[in-house]
Amino acid sequence: LGSSGLVKLEAGVVSKLTLCRPKKLNSLSLPMIHDLRKIYADLPQTRILMLDGEGRALCAGGDVAEVRQGV
């Protein structure tokens, strides 16, 4: 979980996932998006997935700089 920027998961009917890229305002990288999809697929009991972000931003969107680099 930690390598892509997703750090903490509290699982249940309501699950909470924390994004951890505060220097990038928690912008979503491609590995993070892949991990999000896999994590959600592995939580069949979850009806609500709450996203949280470390630092001052929840999520700035997609990481444009990473896409430009072709990552």
C-alpha cells in the first residue's frame, strides 16, 4: 500500500483510505489509480469508500507531471 502513495486502509462496510503524497497535494499517479481499483475490488463488503488525504489537500486530481514524463 505505501509504495504508490496509498498508506492506510480501515476496512469494513464503510472503509477509509488515506492518500499520502502531501508534497504533490495527493495528486493521483498511475500506480495509485491501479492500487485504488485493486483495493476496492478486494473489499466486497464495503458499501462506502471514504478518501482522506494527508496534508493540506484531499486530492489535486491526476499527476499531470507524471503523465507528461510518460510514466
